[in-house]
Amino acid sequence: KMTKNPYLTGFFNKTNKLFPAIEPFDSGFLKQGVHEIYYEQCGNPKGKPAIFLHGGPGGGAGKLSRRFFDPKKYRIILFDQRGCGKSTPHAELKNNNTKNLLSDIEAIRQMLRIERWAVFGGSWGSTLSLVYAQHYPNRVKALILRGIFLCREHDISWFYQDGVANIYPDYWEDYVSIIPENERGDILTSFHKRLTGTNEIEQMAAAKAWSLLEGRCATLKPNKDFASQFEAPHMALSMARIEAHYFVNNAFLKPNEIENNIPKIRHIPCTIVHGRYDMVCPIYQAFDLYKAWPEAIFKIVSDAGHSSSEPGIIHELIEATERLAISIGKE
């Protein structure tokens, strides 16, 4: 039973800004089979440990990812998941699956000699955060989740087959234009075929079309500079190839796996932040999670979409990390 209504942020009083830019105090690569996983540590080496799980899959963690945490209070750990960002080989699909990503997170935790940490993830990062917590609940102090993606079949279908086209028909037309009409009954599979094929020109065209759709739909207000980042070849190739690889395999999860395993983690403090007008991961997913987990703090940002760069989202995420720093300090 839901015990309280979600708090709706207003259009004003968004005073929280990203923390100042910082550089890592430690970075390196972790060898995991054919993969070299890039990781870094920022902030206070003696601070409260928190790991940032980026989206995509295939998006990589950028410099802005460091700035949701007070660097005086937190020991901030970031890494680029298999095949993206600074990790190598770039856009590699071999041994790239959810189980192995969980192994990477645990390997990083053990290497850094961290007993328990806070886990912060957005979009696909929220998926991975939830699955990680369900597999290793004793390692998670708290969860901060943004842009909830439960990775069920209809959640994936919304964006890549039959949902977002109704909101952005112009962007959708550009997206499907490279797929022949007789192959549009299963657009995900059609893109996957091209993204994993040997025709490099066709592969890059598919990658740019795939990734650009997400960039265009991620913000409430059109933002050409933001969207253009998704068209950059390095980003587009890893994002499109790895996302398509995961999604044709239902993220390597069992049907409703995350929802079914919420009872394992309901004791963990959790904050959910979601934009009201999120068109990449519609808000019904966050609402489904909250209904299964009414103890969580649920913040609906009334004037935001999916992107973590929108002011209301930034405000609530920093509220969450500041609140968590206080609660951890009382332990």
C-alpha cells in the first residue's frame, strides 16, 4: 500500500547546482578477460564511498558524472562499463552481459577494499543498480536512482517500436528511415542486424540514427547541443551496438526479474527521481517501482524529461546525495 503521495517539485526554488569540476585522484584499468575496464576515484579518499553507474548501456561516465556528490564528503567511484567510454575494446559485445557487469562492479569494490557503498544510477544505470543490489544486498548502503528503466519487454518496446513514435513522429521518421518498410515489424532486430553486420557504412548510419533518437528525446526542451553529442561516431557506435545487443536479449534478465526481487532490498534506503515528461523511460516505470517499494523516497520532477542535466533533476539528485551524506554520518 502506498502510504504517501509523491512529492512534486515546483518550477521554482531549484537552488542546487552541480558541484565544481574535479579531477580524479586515482584512475586505472581493470583486466576482465578480453575487456579492460576503466575506473577512477574522485573527491575525498577518506569520504563516504559511492559508485556511479552510467546509462546506456554503452553511454560511458563523463566528467559531469563526478559532480552530483560533494567532493569533500564522498569518495566517488566511476567506471566505464564494458565496451564504452575509455574501456576497451570499444563497442565490444563479446562477454558483454548483465552478469559480467555485476562481476565488474564487485571486482572494483574488492580491489578498492570497500566493504559497503552507496550506489547511484540513472536510466540503464538504475537497472544495473537495482540488479546489483538484489544480488549483493549486504554491499549496498543506499540507492539513488534516476530515470527508472525496469527493462521489461514493453519498456523496451515503448522506445524502439511502438511508443515514442506517437510523441515525436518527426524524430521517429528520421530514426526508421534507414530500415526498409518491410523490416519495420521488428525494428529492434532490424537495427541489431545492421549494427552487428560487416558493412561499416551501414553500421555507422544505423548507430547514428539509433543514438540520435535518444539524444533528441532525452530533454524536455529541444537541445541541439545535447543531442549532437549522441551523433558523435565514438559515442554513437558503442551506445547503439551495446544497447541493441542488450535489448534483443531482454537485458539478460528474466521476465519481471527486478520487480519480483524488490522484497530482497526493501530494507535499503532508496531515493527515486524521475522527470514527469520522461519520454525515454516513461514515468509509469518509476511508479511501478514505487508501488512495489513504498518505503522509498519518490521525487517526481514536474518540469523535466529524462536527462540528468535538467535543472530539476540536478536539484533532486543533489538533495539526495546531501541527505544521504548526513544519514551515513550518523551511522
